Amino acid sequence: MGCTSCSTGKDGQPKGCKNNGTCGTDSCNKLTVFDWLSNMTLPNGSTPFNWVEVRFKNGRKVYYKNTENLTLSIGDVVATQAASGHDIGMVTLSGELVKVQMKRKKISENPEDVFKIYRKATQRDIDIWIEARDKEEAMKVKARQFAIDLKLKMKISDIEFQGDASKATFYYTADERVDFRELIKLFAREFRTRIEMKQVGLRQEAARLGGIGSCGRELCCSTWLTDFRSVNTSAARYQQLSLNPLKLAGQCGKLKCCLNYELDSYLDALKAFPKTEVKLRTEKGTAVCQKTDIFKGHMWYAYEGEWMNWHKLTTSQANEIIAVNAKNKKVASLEEYATEVVEDTKVDFENVVGQDSLTRFDQPKNNNRQKNKRRKKNNRKYKNNTKPRPQSNNAK
């Protein structure tokens, strides 16, 4: 989802915004955050927040302390502290907004083990980092083949090299526990580096790999969604969606995260609806709920034994009948209430352009063949009528 001003030049650098891929309009990077506090100055006497957000491959973000008081801005490539050695990442956020992000993610500002930023990455650091990143795709193919040969029920989805090329992290998914001790020995013998295996869920795998959803946009988990909440089939039931697993499942094979987006609005709207299992008692008979329309606030009821005849009521009317039934009384019939439902008038849209035909740009059909037939037929008639008549013998 790059911005419209981005285009690649001859040297591989973007020509548009001149930010070298770190677009300030929050479009070029994955899981970027727009710094809306960047143009605001701090009050007098206050010191800037000395934590920085650094992004690594596929949206992995870690917060580091700027103990060296380096002048860092969004897009700077830095060398950061790791468990062993150093890693290379890109600064995605700095300043006061980092404090907001750390508070939202419940990260302490005074942890026991503080990872810090060593320096801005030199050209040698970047060359080693790029060389290691170029090996990842070929390694992933070999690693998958090793797992298949050992008949392990696991899928290696991605590989991430540390910035100094001293360690490779293999991300995999598996439905059950996997004994990959023999696999690690093969990896260490083949790739000549330290190996770390990290299991991720199917949603995290889709977030790392990315893709296009059924809505036509990039996956939410790979662009902006960071917290994966559990999604239940009850969310589809509340929204009156058909329980079709092919339509409700995303690329990860789980229920789509977007089922939770409007769920709160549906739950608020359903508070005004009576429960569908509550029956309406009338003198004409007992009515059972057949259908509800959450947007219009309508409910359809049918008498027991007359399932083909539905009567439409509003939620207020249904609640009124239920209140009467609670007093051990019955209403006369549903027809008295159903006739009071006012139908929405449909608006007839007029064509203000004046072009009604959808085929106005189509080429007219070629009728030359029929015209030629008519022309030949007329020519024959004309020739027959203009032939000289034979003279009789009596003519002088």
C-alpha cells in the first residue's frame, strides 16, 4: 500500500517522497504508526523520552533505550543489543509517542534487563545484514525439505537472520508437539550458524507472510492489527451470517478477525429485541418468532400450525405483547399490531444524465449481408421487368 508519490528510480531508491521507503504518510511500511506528536515541542524543563521503537523483519517490533543519547529519527537503521551479538533494525517511532505505545502494550519503562541501542548502523553492518537476508529464501526451501524427509508434522513458514548473521530463527506452525532435535542437528550441519526454533500460531503466520483478503484489501493482521482476540462462531450468529466455513475463515484457516469489528454494535442493537425463544400468546393462538431484522428493528411471527403466514411487528410492539402476557393476559391477535407497521417508502431515483441505454457505446450490428440480399432481389425484379418483349409474327 505505497503512497501515490512513490516510484522506483534507477538506483533502486524511491523517487517520490525521498524518504527511502520510510514514508512519513504511514503507507510504505508494515505496522507503521504515524507520529502525530512530531511537530509539537516539549514544555520548558522537560527531557525527551529516551526509548525508541525499532522494527525488524515482518513487523516484529522491540523497544530499546537510547542510553547513548543518539539523535534518531524515523527511518534510521540502527545496531541494537541482542541476547548474543547485535541486531540490525529500523527506527519506526521516537519521542513521546513511544511512551504511549509502551503503556498500551504494558511494557515497563524500568525493566531488569534493558536492551539498548549501540549506534547507527555503518555501511559494513548494512552489507552483512543484506547478505544474510539474501540467504533466507534458499534456506527456507532446504529447511522444508529436511522436515519432510524426517516426516515431521510441522510447517516452516519463515526464517529471520540476526543482523550480524550469527543466528537464524526458524518460525514454524504445528498442530501438536514436535520433536525437532534431529532437525536442529541437520540445520546446524548444513547452514553453519546458531539455530533457534520458534513456534507461532496460524494467525501470526498469516501476519508475517501477508496477503490479500476476500475484501480486496491487505490482511489486517499484516498491516495494522497487533492483538489477536479470539473469534467465536457466536459472533457470526449475532450478526445473522450464514455459518459457512469457506466464507467465515480467513487465509490462516481460522475465523476472520473482522467478525469482531461490528460485534459490539450488533450487541447494543439486540438489547432492544426480546428473546427469540419467547412465544407470544394471543386469543387466536400462540405465535413463534421466525425472523429478525436488526437494522430496521422488525420481527416476524407466525401462529403455530400456520407457519406460512408471517406477521411483521416492531420490537416495541413485541415487547408490549410480552408485557401483557406477563400479567397472564392475552392480546386479541397479531393482526391488530401488524397493521400498524409503517412501510418505508421507496425513493425512485431519476436519471439526471439522460443516458438510459447501457449499450449506447456498442457498435451497431453489421446488417450488410441482409442488405445485399435485398439489393440482389430487387435487381432481379428490375431486370425481369425491363427485358424486351418478344415480337409476334403478325407484327409488320
